[in-house]
Amino acid sequence: MITLLDYGAGNVRSVVNALESLGETVVRVNSPADIEKAERLVFPGVGNYGAMMHSLRQQQLIEPLLRYLHEDRPFFGICVALQALFESSEEAPKEAGLGIIPGRVKRFDTELAIPHIGWNGIKVHQPSRIFHGFTGQEKLYFVHSYHVETAHTADVLTTTDYGCEFVSAVQKGNIIATQFHPEKSGKAGLKLLENFLDSSREAVIPQSCPTETKLAERIIACLDVRSNDQGDLVVTKGDQYDVREDGDVRNLGMPVELAHDYYEQGADEVTFLNITAFRDFPLQDMPMMEVLQRTSEKVFVPLTVGGGIRDFIDCNGKSYSALEVASEYFRSGADKVSIGSDAVLIVEEVLKTGKATGLSSIEQIARVYGNQAVVISVDPRRVYVQQPEDTSHPVVKTVFPGPEGEQYCWYQCTVKGGREGRDLDAVTLAKVCEQLGAGEILLNCIDKDGTNSGFDLELINAVKEAVTIPVIASSGAGCSEHFLEVFQKTDAEAALAAGIFHRKEVPIGEVKQFLGDNEVEVRSC
């Protein structure tokens, strides 16, 4: 039996699903006494360090947790739970850590994109049973902006490189904790958890460990989900956002089954976009919640969900915050939420008033769950101008002239599924959203959507130059060469596609093989 320390934040459903898939029974901590009687304790830390420590203190869990750890009983901590083992964190200087291991947590100081999101390797420094059967070349899933800094090397289990060498796992007696998420690290992560659960396995150092680890470029499968005319949730795909064909919604498959297929093919992440959510109240969208729940039972890579992440008032006049909506998605199995049209409205208000309120959906969710949990989905289209001074928006000089030979364009943000343009550009939107706390930009392009002509490299470069958070390229992929092009000609950290995967024109494994053959770092399928 496994006791799970769920302090009330983030997606712990995937941890439970991973442990149950390995044949374990999982019970949750409901009181301090549950920690005292635990046989094996798993602590999945999610999101903000300060919010986590505050919650532990409010629930009177710190003292029993410290006793458990000092008694050297079996413990596995994940992500922020690793950071909690140390003395303090720059993320919340006034919140003391557990102090089990000397050291502190500090923010990455690098020119690379922050948060550190994606699949990276590990360098193993001491034997551990959790690496039984590992080759040493495995990539595991990271998502964090802060890392541990310690001079106490005796407890350092692994390190990883990302602008610097940082501690990515620790081991002290029966205490093991990882900065990466094994429950989101595919088959390698499940193997690592299985090894932890079996205390009889031999402690080993894998034979082939890298001298330097490298972050892989991510390939993300996107599923546009909506109800068809019969009321069933289906995966669909539009051409420049038009999802109907001969009057009916295109039906390209069932969401859970397709997501699992992409996981088996080697997708690094799966994104669900509920493309009709702006019309409906998402907390009543039980089919979408069920899709997330069922998908997280069999798909052990990160899941993002978008659509309807905003404040709502239901038909009875009751108010629901965007934070409450996001929380339900996280509890149903999502790791990240994607905010689209609401982000445009938020940025317009910030630009109008000259200040942030602290109450926007972006700020609230980032404050509780961490920046890495907030993805901004941008849906821009080109607006051509003859000269840069013809608009107040930042322009790019394009190699694709406009209908009247215009050499410049800016990227107009849209809302309501691309049907309404606004006086706001994608570059400004991305910059302000980063300032508000967003951790990632999903960069679509209406002009490229459904064309199979390749990503809009000019748009990607313009936004990437303006922000320091990771950027996901989307819209226009038609072949493996387009993925290679986006990684060679831009600094995008990930590339997303939908139609070519749904129609089985290009399998994900084929894309990754092609990228690997051309010396692009990828996670092997």
C-alpha cells in the first residue's frame, strides 16, 4: 500500500494512475495521523513552493512529515517535493523548507528559456535501485523554473545540464526525490517507480551515462475536441478554423483512443483544445472531464487542456473564478491549462490601465500552480502594410509579400476561434502574458492552419525574440521536413501538429526518426 501526500494542488491523479498501473493500492493523507502510519510515502509536489509549504503548515502536516523523514522510512518526492527537503527557496524566501538536506533552491540564471520544460537526461552519481534496468540514456520529463543548489554532494543522486549543472535527484537512506516527473516520463518513468516500489532490487549505476545532458525538442500531438451534431465528443480538424465538411463536423476519431495511440507512437505531450468551450460553462462539461480522467489512466506524458479557462457566472447567478475552472481540469488529469481568447482581453485591459490587477486568470493560476502550468494559446493572422510606420504594431519584413506586394506585416490577435480580430499584436500579447506569469506560448497561425505548407517561421522568430519563456510552434505542418525546418531556423522549443497525425499522413515516430537522423535532439520512441 502507498500513502499519497496530496496537499490539494495540481495534478496528482497521474501519480495515482501510475502507481495503480503498477498494481499498487493508493490511499491519501487526510490527517497528520495518516503520515505516521504510512508504510511508504509518495509526495508529488506541484506548482509554487510557497503555496505548498503554506498548505502543509495549515494542514498541520509538517511535524509528522519531519518525523517520518528523520526515521528514514521509505519516501519518494517529486518536483517541488524535492525542493521542500532543503532549507529555503528564492521562490518564497519567508517560507522555511524541511531542512533534511543542507542547501537552497534558486531560480535558473541562464539565457535559455525558463521554465525548463521538456525531456532531458540525467547523470547518475551513486548507485540506486530506481535505476535497475536503465541504460543511462533515458530522457525524463522536467518542468520547473527553480533548482537545488547544495554543497552536500553525498546526497546528490543525479545531475542534469540546462545552462548549468543542477541537482535533478537526491537519495539519503530511504529518502529519494526527483526534480523530474516519473509519472509523466513515459515507460522510463513507470520503470523508475516500479524500481522504487521493489526494495529488493539491486542498487546500480547505469553503464552508459552521458557526460552532458541535452534537452530534447518536443513533438506535441494536438486534438481539437468538440461535440458533433449528435452530441458526441469527437476529435476534429479545420481548415483555417472551419471544422465542417459537407455540413457535418469532421470526425477524425475518439479523443481517449487517439491520445493513447499518440502516446504509444512517442508523442512527448498531448494537448486537448475544447474548441467550443467559449460558448459553454466548462464545469458542466462532464464529457471533457471524463476524457481527461480516462486519458490520464493510460497516457503517461504531460496533458494540456484549453478552452473556457476564464471567470464564469452560471445560469443561477453563481460566480466561478478561472482558478476554480483550472483546478477542476488539474484534478481531472491535466498538467497545464491553455488560455486563449481570455488572454487577449486580459492584455487589452493591462495596456489600457497600465497595470496588472493580480486577479486575472493568468496571474491567479500561475500564483497557485506555478508559471509552468499556464500556456497562452495565440491565434494571430497576418495584416499587411506597405511601410512599418503604417501601423503602431511591431512588424516583420516578410519574404511572402501581401496581395498588393506589401513587404511588411504584423500579426493580429483574434478571439472567438479566429472569427474576431483585435487591435493587439501577437508579439505584445506574448510579452505581457510573460510578465503576468505565463510559462509557455502556444503559437498558432490562422493563415497557415490546414495548409500543410510549413510553420510560419517569421511569426515564431518574432515572438521568440520578444520573450524568455518556451515557445511551441503550431499550424501548417505537412511533412517531417517542416519539423526539421522549424527547429533549424527558429529557437522554438517544441512543435505541435494535429491534422497530419490524425489523418496518418506522417506518423510521430517517422518525424522523430527524421529529426534524429538530421542531428536534432529528440526523445527516442
